[in-house]
Amino acid sequence: MPFIQPAGLFVATTESHYLGQELTIAYQLPGSTARHEFQGLVVWINPLGASGGRPAGIGVKIITDASTHKHHIESLLSRELASGDLTCTM
């Protein structure tokens, strides 16, 4: 989510969240055994049944160590650009 500075991530979920909610997010990138964790803030909500067939989920602003997490995620996405798989990237 490039419009969220310094970095943001869309998390597909049907769980209920609210704007401004603080979360701890843990993720593991495909092909890696390392588990990464950051503190984030909910800044965007796509509710279940959103128009245009958009997936339910939340946009999370990465608060802790944003540049490191942004680098990890962007490295993965750059490898996926040639893939025909669907993503929720913006």
C-alpha cells in the first residue's frame, strides 16, 4: 500500500477491526523459515462484501522498523511480478 507512509500492508481477514486499532502482526514470507513481527495501526478497512469484489481485510500502517519490513515484503513482491497469480497489491 504505497500511499501509507513509511510503509503499509494489506491483511486479508474477515475478523472485525476498527480504524486506529493497534495490532501486532507476524508474517513469514514464502520460501523463508524466518518469522517477522511488527506493530501496526489499522488505517483502512475493506468490509466483508465490499463493492467491486474487493477482498475483506485491513490496511495496516507499519509502525516498528518499517524500512526493514518494507524491504522484506518488496523483495518478495519483486520476484512475484512475473507470476500470473492474483494479489491484493496496490
